[in-house]
Amino acid sequence: MYLSQVTSLVGGSKTSGARSAAQELRARGISVANFAAGELDFAPPAEVVAATERALRADTNRYTDTAGIAELREALSVRTTRLGGPQYPASEFMLTTGAKHGLFLACLALLDPGDEALIPSPHWGTFAAQVAMVRGRPVLVETSGSGFVPEVALLEAARTDRTRMLILNSPNNPTGAVYSQETLQEITSWAVVNDVWIVFDECYRELVEDGVHAAHPVSLVPQARDRVVSVNSFSKSFAVTGWRAGYVYGPPSVVSAMKHLQSHTTSHVSSVLQHGLLPAAQGMADGFQEEVRITLARRRGMVARALDAMPGLSYRMPQGAFYFFVDVSGLLGGTVCGQEVCTTEDLVSVLMRESHVGLTPGSAFGSATHVRLSYAIEDEEIAAGLERMAKVVADAG
Ligand code: PLP
């Protein structure tokens, strides 16, 4: 059967494997610690749930503006600045079906076939897939030698006359890195000088450790305003990954082009959700976010202490998001529970089988030496899972 060429360029998301393995074990009554999930284990804030219920019963059943209802864009404009981000008017915001669709629209709006997009790697796999889907060329820039930060020298070495875009993600999935102001300033200035678009994915912006500030390129380099498209989401900040609501803001001409593209694809974010998420954008759920931050800080400490006691593993302390990106090269090439472990996939499958722990192999993010561990799961699950994992790792030879 003939399928379009683009279907051969991308496979499905590689981060869902552990979910199915965990479901299978749980169906057999086995307790599993699934550290592979990329979402918070919280219910959404009560204010948001109540507003969504009200919206269902109110007169919200019609199409909205493609960019989203004005009150929500207004609230996002105020919130973005209030949380230390740059100032953009409501007219330069657009609601999208998750950050994912916002990122895709940015690729559609900014890349022509053959254009190159630089992607610091390890990276969230969807970035490269979306560039490929619009017939661009994803160019991975390896950052494991520079603390998972894409230094300008690395970007410059990868730049060609086809380089159109740089996709930045800070706080970062999968590494937990948050780019410092100095680094981000240097990168942004480099992009301006070289006429490179920055697509700035700040989905985890509100999930940073105490004392860490997630900087924004436009706050640091105001001349970059015409060169940066920002992409954010309600998914991670408000525990509503399944609802599919995100937003973009950027130069009016780009947002307007993205609006045209959105008008012919998804039309707009569900009208019910737009009304339901209004209290979140207006800051009424800030208490919920504080609770999430405190919980994540506690869990980060639990994981760090457990990993410190496991031989063969090392990590950089995450500063944001909710992932440890653990270097497991000390275990590769040996055996674990009598089984040869050559790749991160081998290790992940042994750990699932022997310790009922779900992790995501680094290969999902372009790394042959790391695994990703999410700490957005319950404390008891973390404690029990890491105890079982420690026993298995201790048996490595
Ligand atoms: N960007 C990054 C870096 C992510 O990790 C994810 C989800 O895991 C997304 C975007 C997608 O977010 P959304 O649920 O808003 O589409």
C-alpha cells in the first residue's frame, strides 16, 4: 500500500514503551515503579476543574477565535511577565493544542524543504521528527561534553548557509538542565547575528528548583524579539497533559502565519478548556504550583540519595523539569542478573523484568549512555522502586 514519503521519515514516539510494559505487569498484579512517565502524578488544580465544569454548562459550545479567547490571551500575557518572562501583548499570543502543535506550526511557518534546524542533543525526539515532517533537516548538536549546554562554539561548528532555526528547550527534557543567563545570552546574540530563528520551548519553565531562574532569550537580548518564537504549555505546570492545551507567543507576522495554519488544521483549542484554564492563567492556582514544587524538591532529594548509593551510575543534579538523566555507562558492556547488557535498551528491559522499574532508554533522546528517570511519581513508588533497583544494580558484573 502506498503511504506518503513523510511517513517513512518518522517512527512513533519512543517514550511510550515502558508505559505498556508497566501496564502489562500491573495487569498481572505486580507492583511497578514507572519512572518513565513524562507527566505529573497530580490531579489538576481544583479551581481549574471547577471552571471547566462551569464552562461545560455555560454557553461555550461554539467556535472561538483561532488564536483563543481574548481573556485567556490577556491573562497569559500578564502571567508571562509576572513570572519574570518578557512582555508581549495579548495579540501576540495564540493558544495551541498542546505545546506539541505549537512547535509543529512553528516548523511549518519557518522552515522550507532542505532548511536545517539545529537541535542540542540529548533532545526530546519530537523536535527532530517535526523538522523532518516539514522536510527540513534536523542537525543534532551534541552537548554531553559541555554539561548538556549548547555552547556557541558547538552551534557555530554546526552552522551552514542552510541553517534557519535553533530549537532550545530550557528547563530541559531529558537532562533537567536550565541554561544560565550568560549562556542563553551568548546563544541568543549568536542567533541574531547569524539570522537564525530560535524556537524556545519553555514548557517546564514553572517547574524549577528553588533559587533557579529559567531565563528567556528575549528578556536577555531585546533585539532578538523578531527572531524568537516561544512555546509553552499548561500540560506540565498544571498537571493537564491529557487536555492538550499550550500556547505560543512571538513576532506578529509569525504568529499570524501560524494562526492561518492552525485555522486549517485544529481550528483552535477546545472552547471548554480555554474557559477552564482561565483561573490557571490568572494565577488562581499558584498555590497548587507551590505544592508541586515542594513535592518535586522532596522527591528529587530521595532519588539523588538512592542513586548516590548505586555503583556504576552518575548524574548531574537536575535544576528544572522532573527528570534525572543518569549516566549508566559504568554498567554497559557487563552483565546484570546474568544477562549481558550492551545498550541502554538492554539495561532498561533487565531493570523492568528483574526490579519492576520503568525507565526510558537514552536512545529515545539520542544518547547511548544514559537513561531518563522521572521523579514525578508517588514517594512510596519512588522508595520501593529504587530499593528494588539497587539490589539488581548491586548484582552487576
Ligand atoms: N516540549 C517538551 C520539551 C516536552 O517534554 C513535552 C512533553 O513531554 C512537550 C513539549 C509537549 O507538551 P504538550 O503536552 O503541551 O504538547
